[in-house]
Amino acid sequence: MKQHIYLGVLLACLGLTCPLITGIFMDKLASKKLCADDNCVYTISLARAEEDYNAPDCRFINIKKGQLIYVYSKLVKEKDSGEFWAGSVYGEQYEDHMGTVGYFPSSLVSEQHVYQEANKTIPTTVRNLQKP
């Protein structure tokens, strides 16, 4: 009887961890993004959050009204999708979140300062890097 209980617990644990092992499919937000450079590492602009935003999944960042955000890329809007930008929060009061890069709706922020134009169109797919 004890073995049946242990087996049941083991199977339940495997069933709960299986989605973590195989991954969870998430809808693609866009096929292209606009950046200032080929690797999307240079800051395009500084934006201020006009409203709070709670991230729906790990691709997004939480933002609070009044918070400053460094913008690194802007997704090219596709039909039936919202327009999202990628960035990281800025400011000492948000120190625990600084350095975390994620998406947020562009409609919830206002650009305060444009550092450089986002004039490079980059595909959002993973590039296969060739070894020399």
C-alpha cells in the first residue's frame, strides 16, 4: 500500500514538472523590431510610464506610473497585435528591477528624450551564428 502512495506522489510530481521541462509555447509578438544598432543594445530613448502595467508573463516588465524606462527596441506592429517596446526600468527607487529587460505597451509611455533613431530593422527570430 505504501508503495502505491509513493508511486502516486512520484507520478503527480512528474506531471507537475513536465510543462517546465518541455516549455510553454508563447505567441510571437512580432516578426521584426526597430533598433539603433544590429544587436539592439544601444538606448534609443528614455520614456516615462503614464500608467501602471502588470506583466502578463516573463517576456514583459512591470512598470509603475512615473517610472523612467530606457528603450532599446520597438517591435514592428503586425495586424491584430499591440505595439510593444523593449526596455529596462531606470532609477534608484527601482534598483531591484534595474537591468531587467522586457516588453511593455508603447501606448502606456511617453518618450521624454530620443537619443538616436531606431532605423535598423532586425528580424525577431533567433539567428544561427556560424562558428569560424
